[in-house]
Amino acid sequence: MGFVIITALVTLLALFATISSLKNKNLLGVLFAGGSLAVFGWFTVMTVLHSGYPGGH
């Protein structure tokens, strides 16, 4: 359950960073923040689907 919470928080921060980089027209920032958003968002979704929320067996 802790992993889901941590990855969800990182996903939200990456979303905020992507939006901020788009507003500032920072292409490299959009690239890295968008990549982080994709990776951590994928981890969050797949962990919830695989382990359930909260982590049921």
C-alpha cells in the first residue's frame, strides 16, 4: 500500500511539473517531466490493478 501512495504522489508532482514546463515553454523540462509522468503513472496504475488498494491478497 505504501508503494501505491508514494508513486501516486510522484505522479501528481510530475503532472504539476509537466504543466509548469508547458507554461514556461521549456522543452527539455516537458520531456523529462512527461517521461516521469508516464513511468510513475504506469507504475501506479499497474500496482493498483495487480495488488489492489489497499494491498489485498
